[in-house]
Amino acid sequence: MSGRNKTVTERQGTAAERLFPRAAATIEFVAALGRGIGRLFRTAYLFRVELLLIGCGVWVWLRLWNWLGSPVTAGKVLGSILAVLLVLRLLYAAVGKAAPTIGKRADRLAGNPFGRALLRIAAAHTWLVGLRTVLRRHRVGRVLLWAAGMRARARVVRQMRDGLTGVRFENNAGKLPRIRKVRTTPVGERMTLVCKPGQSAELLDTRAEELRAAAKSRDVRIVRDPNRSDLVTVDVVRRDPLAATSAIRWDGLDHDALSMWDPVHIGMDENGDPVRLSMVERQIFLAGEPGSGKSSGEQVITCHAAKSPDAELLFIDPNRVQFAPWADRATAYAYADPDDALEVLNMVRAEGDRRLALLEKLPGVQRKLTREIAEGEGIPLWVLFIDELAYHTSVIGTTNGPFAKAARDIVSRFRAAGIIPVFATQRPTSDVVPTSLRDLFSMRTAYRTTTLASSDVILGEGWARQGYSATDIDLANRGVSWLLAEGALPRRVKWAWIDDETISDLSMTTVRFKPRRDPVPTPATDDTEQEG
Ligand SMILES: Nc1ncnc2c1ncn2[C@@H]1O[C@H](COP(=O)(O)OP(=O)(O)OP(=O)(O)O)[C@@H](O)[C@H]1O
């Protein structure tokens, strides 16, 4: 009964409403009108880009009407122009998807006129993709790209709002995170969200899959700002710009000689920019499934080192085939024999100790080998390549064996002594590669892996969940990897490709760059291995 009475009391309204019913009704009407107009404006604001485009269309139609004298003819002309633009847009998208397949069948397609036309269209598409990279480098170009991305940005804002509403992400006050900034990126769009009290990047991360579906995208990557925990970067990934790229040319080929003290050109990132890594005082770990491109990546670093008169190369190559051409350029070379491999590591340790002792004796405080000291004292940088690290740490050795211990010692102690470790393996789990060794690498690169866990094992815990997973690397697109080096976020990189002929050629022509010093005994010098 009391509930019923209460309802009746509510319907009677406030005292003011009872006293001035007409005024109250007018106020209510104005408030409802205001709310309606507000909602209309908010919706119109969300669709502002589309409304602007419709406005432009109407303006063009009016101009055409004026010019042609008939509204119907003007409509037909405008409709035809829009239809052509739409067909071109669809063609662009379709060719983008088919480009890798067309590229692979180029030889067969070149044989007939239809195939040749297809190849020409694919070439035009590649040119247009390249044009975006060129435009990005100039201010006017950036403005054009910004204008071209307006509709996509407006759409992603709506999608994200719908997605957040759909998963009931409002806090207790009914507020969604504020979308502070949206910009177009080579892979899609990047938004910055400001969390309201009760919300966090971690909470948002649990909804990543729903948001990915709401944005109709390949993926979303959610990362908390390291300085302000309420700021969240959401990368909406719609395309893979590296998918359609053909082999990347290594620009070290343009130089007669290089220096290991200078950054190594390793390939191209998603923005189409060259990626250069400084290897001095660093260590790099390459891992991924068989055939994903690790050895080819190592070859890029090898070629740079080989063309550097200030670098010596040392190899441990259980496969016997990957680095065999470099045997003459190398200071030391070991194949699968565990004693030979250990001897190379011990040689590196002895050299590292010698250098540290030398640094200690130099005047002043010398914390590391610098370019000046190296040039003054005639000390070359040593680049130590170990391919298939797991062979020595799990197949014929153990993760606690002398090889693993020596490798760990080199990575941890000789950074300042000008020793650069470049290690590669297929699957760096703790039973194969000791975690104490893996965690020491300042640069890691994850080629394609089959599981999220393997991807995390290479890059570090949690990256795969945030969308940086090596499982989403296309199987057919070899040489692509996630690189965690400078910067807070991993970068998707396609490594440069150096063909076997060039490698064979460089392995002979660069022998002249081998630093002249007292010959160091090479462990693997028996006749059988020299022949291999
Ligand atoms: N950067 C690249 N660009 C184009 N193709 C590449 C690239 N890297 C690798 N490939 C292709 O992938 C093939 C396998 O590469 P690679 O031998 O380097 O793989 P891997 O990961 O070292 O394999 P494994 O673990 O079996 O040694 C190469 O022969 C080449 O055809």
C-alpha cells in the first residue's frame, strides 16, 4: 500500500509545479527540446565528416545543375563520377589483397595479355602505397594524408564508442573514457583515451577482443602510457603494410666500406622508413619458427660487419651451411663440434678480459671501449654469431653446461669491451635456452611463431596480450619480425634481403677488410671442416 501511495505522490509533482503548473510545463518543454537538440548535435558531430562530404556533394551538384541547365543531368553526371570513384576504391582494396599472390606468380602472368594487365595494376598499387610513404615526408603531403583519413578517423571514434558502450565500460557515474586524440597511422588509426575514475588500461585490455570486433579491424593494441596511467593508446590495426612488400634492398650494398660503429641498416618498418640499429654495446637475439627468416636477418648484420674494416667476425654455426661462405673473412669458425664451439667462446672471453684489463690501465676512468680508444689502440669490434643456439644448449649440451655458461658470461660481461653477440634460435623456451641468458639481450626480434606463449617468450611477458604477437605475422611473408629495441613499443620490421650470390661475392671481396693482427688460432681448422 505504501508503495502505491508513494507513486501517487510522485505524480503530483513538486510544490512549485503545483503552484505554477503552466510555467512548469513550459520549462519542461524547453528542457526536453534542449535535450533533443543536444542529442541531435552530438549525433551530427559524430557524423560531421560524412555531413561535410554530403554538403560538398550537394554543392558540386548545384554547380553542375547551373552549368548543364538540368538537375537530372547534373545528378547523372555526379552519380557517374561517384560510381567510378567507388569502383576505383574497391579495385585498390582488392589489388592490395591480391598483390602478394600476383607478385609470386609474376613469371606465369607475364605470358598473356590479361596477366600483364594484372601485373601493371599491381605495380600501380605498389606505386600508390609507396606514394603514401613519400607524402608522409613532406608537410603538404601530411596535410593531404590527414584530409584523406578524416572519414576513417570519424568512423573509428563511433566504432570505439559503440564498442565501449556494448561492453558496458561506463564507470559508476555512467561515463565512458574520453577520446582525446585520433590520428591515422600506416596500419590504421591510433587513439588516445583518457580513463575516468574506475577505469584503467588493464580493464580495457580485458575487452580487447570485443573492441577489435567493434572496430571491424585485424587487431587492437592497447598500451598504458608509462607516465600517466589514465592515458591509454589504442592502435586499431586494419592493414599490414609489410604484407605486399617485395624483398627490401639492403642499402649497405651502395657503400664500398662500412663501419661497425655506425648503425646497421636492417630493413624497413611499417611506416616505410628504413630501420637502423646501432650494435655497439648491444646484444641482439633473433628467434622464430623454422624458415621465418632468422638466418637471413643474421646475414644482414654479417654483411655489414664483413664490410667494416673495424670488425672481426666469429661464427658458431651448427647448420654448417648458413655461414660457410664467411669462413675466410672470419677470425674463428666452429661448426657442430661442441669442443670447437666452446673454444670459440673461450677465445672471446679471453679477448674480452684482455680488453677490460687494457681499459683499466688507460689513463683516467675508461668505462667502455669507445671509437676513439678502439682506433687509437687498434682494437676491432668483435661480432659473435651463434646460429641455432639451442643446438649447443639443449641438443648436445645442457642449459647449465659449459657452453651455456660461457655464452651467458660473454653477453653479461663484455658489452663494454666491444663484443657484440648476435644469437639466433628457433624456440627460446627455458628448457632450450636458459632464461638467465635470454633476459640479458637488450634487443630482441620475434619472427613468426605458432603460439602467443612463444612470442612472449622472445619479446617478454605480456606483449602478445597487448597485440604485439608474432603469431599474426603472415606465414608467407618471410623476414617480418617484431623488433624490441629502442623505444617503448615493439616495431614491426621487414628485414632486408641479401641474395646468395651477393653473399658469396661479399664473402670473397671483404676478406681484404679482415683486420690485420696476429693470427688467432681458429678452432675449426681441420681439413674436413674447411671443405664444408
Ligand atoms: N627478409 C626476407 N625477405 C624475403 N625473403 C626472405 C627474407 N628472409 C627470409 N626469406 C625467405 O625465407 C627463407 C628462409 O629463411 P631463413 O633460412 O633465414 O629462415 P630461418 O628462420 O633461419 O630458418 P631455420 O630456422 O630453418 O634456419 C629464405 O630462403 C628466403 O626465401
